[in-house]
Amino acid sequence: MGNSPYADVDRPPLRAASLNRALARPGEFWREIDVCPESASTNTDLVNRAREGAAQGTVLVAEHQTAGRGRLGRTFTTPPRAALTFSVLVRPDVPAGRYGWLPLLMGVAAMRGISRVAELSARLKWPNDVLAPAGEGEATGRKLAGILAEAVPGSEGNAVVVGMGLNVSQEREELPVDSGTSLALEGAACTDRDPLLRAVLRAFATCYQEWESRGGDAEASGLAPEYRERCDTIGRPVRVFLPDDRVLEGRATSVDSGGQLVVRDPHGGEHPVGAGDVVHVRPTD
């Protein structure tokens, strides 16, 4: 029993058969839910499958991710079955310029799933983090999940892989960074990964199909208003580390129709930011 995945009753394994019965039925958006025992990075593995022609609606979940990839080349690992580490493959029939909404869409899906199953009011940090509610004396909530989207051009048509790592049952010492947290540490009503994954994937499919049916128009599909309502970055003083090594400081005023963060500098100039590492700062910083 020592090597059984059921040895830790607080961290039971995911069962691919039941997930596929629930989510990959004929006529549903999801085509296949593949659960693997271990992966260095589900994004890397699914990108490779996309290049080989894998269908839209393929999901790859790793019970143990050993070298997950985040933004800016960061890597992380998670204890076996302590987190939801998964990637989804989509082939959007929308202009490529609107693909930037996909990581934000995954954030909205995560927020919906966490609210429904874990009964926590999660918040979103632009562009790719899901936060727990801020505690007393905290400028911002701790990080529950990170999201990474990668475009995959190829002969089978453009594809995008969107991955997420959601901390579920980790104890404080198991988290890779001090600013992180988990559903368990936040007192979630449920830390069972099976219903959490089902809820997030169902929410993603609903949001994605509406967004795609509107040609990737996040305003018309309702995605942009919902994201703005739950985005904890809007209205805050921020420090944005831009890809060209510049630093932009100001107040985040909105997320525009293209999914860019709009930052107003101290002189009143507004700057749309398409990519960058954002730090929420206290007004006195």
C-alpha cells in the first residue's frame, strides 16, 4: 500500500475514466481528458501534441509536475496530487490578435470554479494570476494559481495551449514562494481536485465557446466586463516591469477591449500594457 496513490487519503488520485465520462461525452466541447502520473510540464507536452495534430478540446493533467513553467522562464514543482496542474488545447477560429484574452479567460474560469466548489471569492491579478481574498493588513491576496498561454503555429492550423497550476492542499512549507497560498490554507469548503477540475473545465468551455462565437470579441461575449469586475489590479497603484527592462509606475485604471492593462502615470498619461510583470504596491510605497 506504501506505493499506492491511495496511501494519502487527503490527496487521492484523479481518475481519467470518470473525468472523461463526465466531460468528454459526444457533443461536448472536451474531447479527451488525459491524466498522467508525472510530467515535467503539461504545457510543453501538450504543445508537442498540438504540433502533431491533437484535437481542440484535449486536456492533459499531471498528478506530479516536476518542472512547471511560468512567465519569464520561472519554473516550479508541486508535491504529488497536491495541486491541479493541467493544460488545455484550443484552436480558436478568431483573429490571432485576440488570442491575448485566453489566459484571462482561464482566470475567469478558475475564479468561477473556485467560487462554486471551494466557496472562496477568488480575485484576478492581471495578466495571469488567481488570488485568494486579501487578509487583514495585506495589500493584496496571496497567489492561488498561475496561468501560462502559448501559441503553437503549425500545419494543422493555429493552436493555443493554456496551462494552469492551482494550489489545492499544500501546506505552507510545500509552497514554492512566500507569497503563495493554497485552497486548504485559505479554509476552502472543498479541496477535492476532481470536482474542482470539472468545475473549471466546464466554466472554461462555456466562456470559450461564447467568446469564439463572437469572433473573439471579449466585450460582446461578456468576458471583458466579467474580468474587469473580478480584477484586483484595476484601481491599484502598480509597478510594471516591462519586457524591454523599463519600469512603469502609476495606477491601473482598466483592462481594455484588447486585454491590455491600462496604466495612468503620475503625469496623467495612459499606457496600454500588453505584457509585463505587475506588482501591486501600497499607496505609500
